[in-house]
Amino acid sequence: MDPILIQLGPLAIRWYGLLIALGVLVGSGLALRHAQRRGLDPERLLDMAVWLVIAGIVGARLVYVLTSPSAFFGPAGRPLDAFKVWEGGISIHGGILGIVLATWWYCRAHKLDMWAYLDVMSPIAGLGIIGGRIGNFMNGTDTGGRLTNWPIGFTWPEPGTETLGAFGRLVFGRDLWSAFPGVCSDGSYIPLWQCTGEIVRGPVHLTQLYGVVIGVIVLLVTLWALRRPRPSGFVFWQMVLWYSVLRAVLEETFRDNPLTLDVVLADGLDKAGVGLFTMTQLASVLFVALAAYMLLRLRNAPPPAPVGPTPKGTGAQAAAKTPVKRANARKGGAR
């Protein structure tokens, strides 16, 4: 599609950043509602929100750059592009790590249960993934898939192809589909400047869509887990576990990422487009093991005491209201 939604002089509003922001905004609303239901202080979430956003962006971009160094420091790389996070390219695992560190710092300073707050924030991950992957599709070049001969392969339309008529021109602009540069027919992993074959527009695995499916599943898992009376951390580690498994199996296997170990590689126009072991897959093994270990530990922990929504007024105000209510209840019973 077209990565830019609106261009106002030098200022460009990009689909990628807008859709992630919308996902985070909706997820934050869910987090505040579940925080109140679990007896947590929603004001604390709002207080730490700015720090969490900054830490998430820094962590997500840093890990992406470290795991994709050739794009920035290789022969044709541009190091300054490492700072252009608005153009796409983040690591969800890195974002989670940055948010965990920021939450730990804040909760330690204010003597709060870090895991309880991470639990209610977990649905943000699923919504952020959904928005981010749709933004990747709009960017064209982000998180692209390998060439495939499977029936589900997607061939990107030629630049300027009419799509959705006047509505498409209004929303997406006239320069539709130009953001996708094509892939080398010799194999998706071959850079275009090294291609000796034909540059084609597919068919490729539409891994951006695979990522959207993963985001939906992660969102449903976290919403399910939030309804369970389990110890603090249960929801968060469920999110880490299922995202890592699904990302490694359902998305990363078909993405056009460099292989650390060239064990299985079926790439090219007449191949299935399957690749193992990328850096993300190897990292996912560690995350899956850690999440499984933490969930096993939580099985033996007692569930938290049921807590209702936080009463209006805090501290002395809430404490002062409670005896009055009990006294009124005793009077009513005597009648």
C-alpha cells in the first residue's frame, strides 16, 4: 500500500505509527478497567504510562537493530536509519523487555506488585501486534514473506493498480502498492542489488497477515487469563509463552529473515518458502522455556484473595466510609 497516511509539509503521519498507537490506546483502556476490577490503582497505571511507552519503543528498536545488523551496518546499510523507528522495524520481544524493566523500576520505587500491573497490561501486546502488522503491510517492505508455491501465496499488485476506486485513492493515495520493491526470483533472502534472476512481486507468504492472526490469538489468551483467579504474573507469562510459540512457528518460519543455521530452506518461485532457524526463532526458545518455568512455579502459589473494584476515595476516606456502612447494615437488620 502507501506507508504515509497524510503528508503535511515535512511532517508525515504514517500508518505504522498511527495503528500501533491506536492499539496501545485501546489496550490501555482495557488495562485500566481490569486494574479497577482487580483492586489495583488505575492512577498508578496512568502515572507510569509515559515511561512505559518510552521504554517499550527503545527496547523494541534496540533489539531489532541488534538482531538485524546487516540492514544498518552491512555493505549497503545506513547506520543512521537505526533511529528511524517511524519507518518500521521493531522487536516485540524487545518492547516487552523494555516495559518489564520500566515497570520493575516504577513498582520498586512505589512498593507495588509488579506482576499484578504487568498482568492487566498484557492485552496491550495483542492489540499492538495487530496494529503493527497492519502497519507493516502498509509499509510494503516490513516483515515480508518468502517466495512460495503454496496456494496461499500473495502477489503484490503492480504500482498504481486501482484499488477500492475513489475510496482507495482518498484513503491510501494514488501511489498505491509502490512501497513493495519486489523480491529476487532466486530466493527471497537475496538482496535486490545481488539478484542475478528476475525481480518479481510474488507469490510470497503474506506474513503480515500471519502476524495479525497471532495478535488476535494473544489478545484472546490474555483476556481469558484475566478471568482466572490465578497468582500475579499468570496473565503476563501466558502472553509471553503464546506469543513466542506462535511467532516462531506461524510467522518466523515463512518470513524473509536471514537464517543463523541453514538447516531447512525451501526458497524460490517453485518452493514452499520455509526457513529455520532465524535469530528470532532461537531467541523464542529461551522465552518459551522461561515462560514455561515461571508458569510451573505459579501452579504452586496460592491464588490472590478476591478483590473488588477500588472504592471511590482512597486512604482515610475509604476507611472512614466502611464502618458507617457496616453500622447502617446492622440497624437495617434489627428492624
